[in-house]
Amino acid sequence: MAHPPRHSAMLSLSNSGSSANSDKQQPPQQIQHIANTGLRVPSNRKTIYDRHLNRSRNAEISRSSFAFLFGEMVTYAQRRVTGIQDLEKRLNEQGYPMGLRLLDLLYYRTITSSTSSSLASSSTSTAPPNRPLRILPLLHLIHGPLWRLLFNRPADALEHSVSPDTPNEYMITDNDPLVNAYVSVPKEMHMLNCAAFVAGIIEGVCDGCGFEAKVTAHNQPTELWPGRTIFLVRFGESVMEREKVLERAGIK
Amino acid sequence: MSYYFTILSPTDVPLFNIAFGTSKSGGDGIARFRFPDTAQYMNQFIIHSSLDIVEEAQWMNGNMYLKHIDTYPPAAAYITAFLAPSGARFLLLHQPPQLPSTTAPGNGSSSLLGSSFSSSALSGGSSSRASSSSIGANPTSPQTEEAVRQFMNEVYENYVKTMMSPFYRQGLEIKSPVFRSRVTAAGRKWL
Amino acid sequence: MSATKASRIGEELWKTRIDKVNAELVTLTYGTIVAQLCQDYDSNYQEVNKQLDKMGYNIGMRLIEDFLAKSGVGRCSNFRETADMIAKVGFKIFLNISPTVTNWTSDNNQFSLVFDENPLADFVELPDDGRAQDELWFSNILCGVLRGALEMVQMQVDAHFVSDVLRGDDATEMRVSLVRYIEDEMPPEEE
């Protein structure tokens, strides 16, 4: 057998008994050399698996705490890059895994809540939520439930590119992105849009759902909304091709 | 019934796997695959060969729980799938016990295996070890599908808890013994 | 000012004067920051602790203005009062938690903050690499925040965590010691 399986199933079964608690008696030096012994846990044995996923669902924190943290995140990132594009790329990459997390969290909550409001706009049943199969339900998921989870309100607009050359481009608008409030951008970086972080979150959600996409954030101020930001979602060719196939097959 | 459960990343990297047996109808929770020597290799092979079907079904049906999607008659193995929205695939292989006429399950006698058995299982044939309505007997019955749904949902909940930790990156093997014990417990509870 | 009075002020401010965001956004963003540092510093956790403390220090220096403006409280008459103000007003209005002030030394110059809740660490499991639980102080940014904020009001303190439930300890406890009152109007040291 050229490639023996990575894990022995039987071995794994016997491992399941090794409780993290028993490691507590061992001095740390020993733990270092034993792979996969598990983490120490408090004497009440509480781990992340004991914490209900909805516990912080409606919890709130001060907005300035977020602004301070996010500001430090941007400042720190800035020290490690050479230009605005680089910085935006880095912020995007930090948002991406958050998008994947939020996606699973959203669906978990819809499965478990009895007053199941469907995530995908097309479905009106109370059955468990559907994964988006087409572009529109995916974008509605982002515009509505994702934005509400993050910012307690839906995004302000969702549009499709009118140009026949770019049918793969969609735009999500936020008139007043939380991430741009309070974050003071140095003068030489006035083109920077910190919402690149949110663009990364969106990209993570798209990718997680199987819709390869590039998402970028662009300043589009108006008189009324100086921080107005457009998130430009550009889907990959494979997505557009699949979209045609699914359309022909009558999948919504 | 013997089970092999695996979580695959969107790029087919195995993140977690576990084998166990039924705890229903007096089962002791220990897996007894028909070819114990090669079970692990075979199980992974069978699961991977069902991935094409998963990928097709994934775009025809927006449910997270896709139910029974594939059967591999030579090993009387049934595959059930659940898709996490962020791209991980949960796959459960179940293999009903040997025909009652053969010797004790799991001892590796292999002369009577194969499609003749699988057809009896598909038609809901009961064995002496479990009644026909029990999930141990019929891998495609509505009762089984419901039990597997509950199992998958419970695993999903624990999977999301794993994902939520900032130190977990997609594609990393899930090594937590607590996670493993949670999956084991879910198997014991529902399967 | 008594601890109960401080609690009342904190509650009142939280209800009436504070703009709020979803706690999970903050939790996940902080987790992202720490995970990124661990990656950038190649899991050199001592260095990560240092960086977190530095970030906190920068935040603390600016946060104190926000705190004074919102709370409208005046100068504390002694370090015990300062401790209550930090725990019952400061933590309340910024993180919506009220750690317990305890373990005073007899000279009233050192106390502990014990955290029953810590929104920064929700969902977090430290890396199972045999080191993180011994070396990383996940919430270390809070130490820097205290240091920075108090320095702006002429108090030089030392703040560090002595235990953390994420490390398997039974409580999350930060030790805060008054080093000295800064008499002169010196500019804060550059960090």
C-alpha cells in the first residue's frame, strides 16, 4: 500500500478516552513531547464544546472598543506592508477566515432556532435553511443575514453590473460602514479603505459556499454619506458557467 | 451496524475520522467491519469514490443533509452525506452486520459477502440481531435517515465550535480529544 | 466613592451613554488579531504577549479620554477607589463586564481583577502545541490598556495576568500593582 491511511481508526477509538483533565497532573515539560494529548482544562472541565453557540448571540460591547481594536489591527498591519494595495490585501486576508466562521455560525443558528427564518431568500418554508446554489440567494445571504449578524442591520443596496462586459460583477453598498467610522487613516493613505477587512469576510462567505470570487472595497462618498463604500464582488468564470448550467436545470 | 465517519475539507483533506459500531438494539458500539484487516483502507477508498456523487448532488439540492447518496455493493457499504455551508463534507459509511447465517460478525469470514447481501439490506431485510424498523437493520429506511440527520446535526454543532476558535484554520486536522469524545457520544446517542 | 456606587454609575452609563456593537464582531476581530500575531511571530508567544501589551498601551492612552468624557468622573482619592473605577465603570462601559476586585495587599498598592466573563476569549481554544497554554496570555491586550490609561492620569502601574481559564486555570486573574504616582508632567514614554 503506497499511502497508508493517515490515522488508524481503531487507534483513534482508543484515544478517545484520554481526557484532557488527566494531563493536568503532568508537568508541562512532559506534555511538550507527547503529541495530541489534548489541552489542560479548568477543574470544572469546561471547554469550548461546553459553551452554547448562542450564548453571545445578543451580547453587546461598546462601539469604541471595536474602533480601538480595529484601529490597532490596521496600524499593526500597516507596519508590515509596503503600500495601500498590500495593506488592503492583508486586511482582506484577515477577514476571509472570519467569513467562513460566520457562515457556519449563521447556519447553525438557523438550524437550531425554532422560528427558523430562512437564510436564502428564495425559500419560504420553515425547513432547515438551504445552502445557496445560485448567485442571487448567496448575495441575499450576505446583504441580509450576514450584515445583520455583523452590524445589526442589512446592507443598503445590492446591484448587478449593467455592463454587458461584466455580468460577473455585483455590488453591495454600505452607506456608513462601521469599520470606517473612528478609524483615522494617515494622509498618505487616504485612498485606503479599511472595509477591505469586510471585503475579506464577504470573500470567505462566497468561497465557503463554493462561489469563487474576488471582493474589493471602494470609497464612493456622497454628500450625505462621506464613508459610503461599495463592495465589488467579481465571480470567477467557473461560477458563471455553473450558473448557466443550473439555470437550464431549473435550480434556484 | 458498523460505521466509519469522516470529515473532509473542501479540497478533500481528511480532517477527522472515526470508526464505531451501533449502540442500538444492544450493540456495544464497537465497529465490526466485514474485512477487519483492510477495513480502514477500504472505508476510505469507498468514501473517496463517492465524492463525485456528492459534488453533483451538492448543486442539485441545497439541503445541508443530503441523506443516503451512494451504495457500494461489494462491501454492502452505504454512504450518507452532510455538507457544512463553509465547504466541509461530513460522510458516514454504514455497513450492516453479516447475514445471520454466517458466523459471528466481524470475524473476517468473507465467503458470503457481496451484492447478494446488499440487495437484502436494501429491501429492508431484517436480521436476527435487530428488528426491521431499527436503524441497525436498514441503512436506507426513514428511521435511519432521521437518526443520521440527528447525528450529523450534533457533529455539526461541535464542528462549528471548533471552527469558531481563532486558532483553527480551515483544512487543519481536528485533533481535539474533546471533539472526538463528542462525536463518539453523538454516535452512541443516535446510531 | 464606594464600589456599589461605582457599579451603579457603570450600569447607568452602559444603558444610556454607550453606542454598542455586536459583541461577536469584537470577539472575532480580537481573535483574528491574536492569531495573526502568533502567525507573524512564528508562535513566539512571549513576543506575542509583548505586542498585545503594546497595542493595549496605545489603546489605553487614547481610551482614557473617551472614558473621562463619557463617565464625567473626577480624580480618585486613592488606589482602592481607582480599582473600583476600573472594574465597575471602565470594564463595564467598554466590554460590558465587571470583574471582581480582590486580593489586596496590606499596603493597598496591589489588587487582582478576577474575570468571570471575558468576551475577548469567547469561542477560543489555545493551540494544542504543548506551549501556548504555558506561554501565551491571550487577553494580554487588557494589561496594556490599563497601563496606558492609568499612565495618562499620572499612575504608573504594572499589570499582568497570573492565571487564565484558557490555560486550564480555574480563574482568569490579572494582577495590578501601583508602581508610583507620576508627579511631574512628563510626556509618556514612547513605545
